[in-house]
Amino acid sequence: MAEISLYHPYPAAQVATWDYETDVAVIGFGAAGACAAIEAADAGARVMLFERGSGSGGASALSGGEIYIGGGGGSDAQRAAGFEDSTEDFAAYLKAAGGPCADEEKCDLYARESLAHYAWLKSQGVPYRGNYLPGKHIEPTDDSTLIWSGSEAAAPFCDIAKPAPRGHVIAHMGWGGGRPLVDILESRARDLGVDVVSDARAVALVQDGDRVVGVVVRIDNQPRFVKATNGVILCTGGFVFNDEMRRRYCPETFKINSPIGDQDDGSGIELGVGAGGDAIHMDQFFTTCPWTMPEPQAHGVFVNRAGQRFINEDCYHGRVSRCALDQPGEGVYLLLDIAHFDQPLEMAGMTIAGTGDSWEEVEGELGMAPGTLSATMAFYNVHAREGRDPLFDKKPPILTPLDQGPFVALELNFATSYFSFFTLGGLRTSTDGEVMGRDGKPVSGLFAAGRCTSGLPAWGHGYSSGFSLADCTFFGRQAGRKAAAG
Ligand SMILES: Cc1cc2nc3c(=O)[nH]c(=O)nc-3n(C[C@H](O)[C@H](O)[C@H](O)COP(=O)(O)OP(=O)(O)OC[C@H]3O[C@@H](n4cnc5c(N)ncnc54)[C@H](O)[C@@H]3O)c2cc1C
């Protein structure tokens, strides 16, 4: 018997008996897997879904259930709130937010199809209240639909694409809309006859020549051989809980300490690479520290250890946090005056590092050279009073002078503050979810979607809330349809 391994496929010729036979085998029951299974079953394929846990969920069920949607003139919620959103602006934002890692074809396709995808989600039973919640929110605290969830209104993005809020959140009271989102998708998949096998971990692909023809799953500690005539779809999530992979591909994440997700161990990426797939943007990750809560803190100014600003702070909290990590030393400071100070969230682990009746005093308490932080704040305040930020183009109303003493510097320490993070790199896929080989051609019979791939949320510095679930649900569907077609 050949070795069963994540790192190289099992030869089909050595499979003595197939334990299961199906058209499409989906691996992983988060949002990507659920959507892939629904579309494949809807297209008439026999679908089996293997999940290593005892039920559906993954990181998707832990999420806020927020999906990035727009274009086509605007969704019902966008239009009701007075926002027009052209497909061109939507695509331009997706590309800008993808930075050097953007997959332009995926951005264009999703921008064109996003409203149809929103309609599809609704037709699966995902409820949306349809209203707009103004302001800056990480997730709505009520059951509102539409929020600003990225850097749309901040430079440089607002100069590239007309700003519109695009974070669409499932109707669910408070944070945590991911669980009901997955429950709805699960029930739809089961209604369509998807055969769900839980406590079943994929441990190897099966290849016949160059074609993936099945998968080996471990059930009750026994290898079971699954023949998948049309193909296997990997939907296994990222690798944030695999220290070895992080060390190899994404070592910057060791500066921070709060991985989030559901055991994302990178197994799908390893399976895909073992079968000849290419893995790209493996160094990219999302991170954020919840520094915009309570809300007055969103008006603060960030400086690094040298007392220098490094970002327009009206960007998405995740972009600011990711740029903070690029700064030298162990952390950065959030500067506030008494008009904008409130007790920071305990979970954020942000602590008071310096106070004073002037910015010079704060500078001294932080041990910075005279004329560094104080000069930064003098320059900032002079221009903020005129409604300008000549250095970083931060915009009103977040741009306000911080000139009412006493003053405070809160430290966001990379090692001890709460910087949550998950990985963004993964298998390279076509817009149809085919895993692309290192030779530039699709790996026959192998598909993938969600965070085991590199998709819309490709660049940590540009991530916007809702990108990942948009990518998982939409490109999961693409993979399901393509695999069903054989
Ligand atoms: C707290 C939190 C909040 C978030 N909020 C949002 C948000 O509001 N909007 C947004 O866009 N993104 C959000 N994200 C990110 C987003 O939730 C994830 O990136 C996304 O859900 C990943 O979906 P997925 O289907 O690729 O993987 P997952 O949902 O993680 O599903 C993967 C599944 O595969 C299974 N699996 C893994 N390996 C195997 C194997 N070898 N064999 C069998 N099964 C396997 C896992 O058990 C899991 O069930 C959030 C993340 C977190 C942690």
C-alpha cells in the first residue's frame, strides 16, 4: 500500500476498493464548502461533503457574516440610503484594495456579478433588513444591513473609486452573524441532497496520471477511499494555526499573538501543492486591533516609536493596524486629547504609556527626543484646524485637532495588545475555481475556494471587512458549478 500523505497524491492504481463514489467531493463545511456543494448539487451532480469537525462551521461560523457587495448601480440597501455604486467604481476599489496582489480578473468578475450573488444569497434564505447604519463600526451592534466596512472614503481609495458603503450584514441581532449564515447554507445544501459526512478528515488526494480522481478521508481512524468522478473541491480554510507554515511563509505574524479562526491548519493548501498546485501571496495576512472602540478614539493620531505619523487614520481599522506592524520597534502609540479619550476596551490590551498637559510632556514621558512627537502634533493640529492633512490626507469629520489637554498616549504593543489575525495566501485558482499548477495549467480534477486560496482579500494592507466571505461564497459557487460540469 502506498503512503497516505498530504504532500503527494495516492496513486489511483493502488486503490483496492472505493468506499464511496460520487461526482463531486467537497472538503470542508464552512461558507466556501457550503456554497460549492449547493451549486454543484443544484447543477445536478451527486455531491459528498467531508468535514473533519462534527458539524458545519469553520471560521465562517465564528465570523460577523458580513459580505462585501456593490456595483451595478447599488444594492437595495445602498440605493435606499442614497448611495449609487457603479460596477466600475466597485471593481476599481477591489483592485486598489488588492494592491500588488490583486487578481484583476476575479475583481472584474465579482464586481459584475456581485448584485446577482446578493440576490442568490437571499434566494437561499439569507435575510437582510435592508437599512443603513451610518458611522464607523466593526460590526453592527443591532441587526442593520449596510455599513462602511473598508477604506472607501479614505485616501488614496476615495481618489480611485467613488466611495460607497458595501459591507452587507445578515439580519442578526449584534455581532456573530456567521453562525446563522452557515446554518442557512447548510440547510440548503442538505435540502438539495448533499451527502454530508462529518468527523471525516481529508488526508490525501488520489491521482490517476495528472488527474485528481478522488480523496482519502480518515473516518474512525481508518482511511476511506472516495472516488470523485468530476473532481474534488478543497474548501479547508487558511493556515493561521499551523506554526510551521507560518514560519515558512508568513513569519511577520510572529510579531503578534492572537490568531483567529477554527484550527485552520493549511491542510488543503498542502494537498493542493502536493498535487502540483501553485500557492501564492503566502506572506499576506489580515490583522486588526480594535482601536476605534470606543468611538471617540477613531479621532486619534498614530505615531511610531520615533514620534512620526505613518497613515491617514480614517482608513479601515485593519489597514491602520497592518501599517502599524510595519513600524520599527515593539509597538505604536495612539494619541488622544481629553475630548476624545474614553476608557479603551479591556480586550484590546491598549495601555496608557504617557500623559501630560502638553504634547511636549507626553513626548518626554515616552522617552522620545524633544521636538519629535510634539512637532508632529503641532503640525497636525495647525492643519486640522483648517480641515487639512497635508501629509496623509486624512479627511473630516475624523480629522479633528487634538488640542484640549490633558493628553494621553495609548500603547498598542504588538506582543501584548490584541492584534487578531488570519492568513490570506493560498492556492492560485482561476475565476472558475480550478487550482492552477506551477506550470500555469489547471490541475485536472482539482478545485478550491475560500481561504485555502488567494482570492479577493489578497493583500493585508488593503483588506476590507466582508472581502473574505464575498470571496468564499461567490468563488465557492463558481468552483461548484465548474466541478459539476466535469
Ligand atoms: C472572528 C472572525 C470574524 C470574521 N468576520 C468576517 C466577516 O464579517 N466578513 C468576512 O468577510 N470575513 C470575516 N472573517 C473571515 C472569514 O470568516 C474567513 O476568512 C472565512 O469564513 C473562511 O471561510 P472558508 O470556507 O474558507 O473556511 P472555514 O469557514 O474555516 O471552513 C473550513 C472548513 O474546513 C474544515 N477542514 C479543514 N481541513 C480539513 C480537512 N483536511 N478535511 C476535512 N475538513 C477540513 C474545517 O474544519 C472547517 O469547517 C472573520 C473571521 C473571524 C475568525
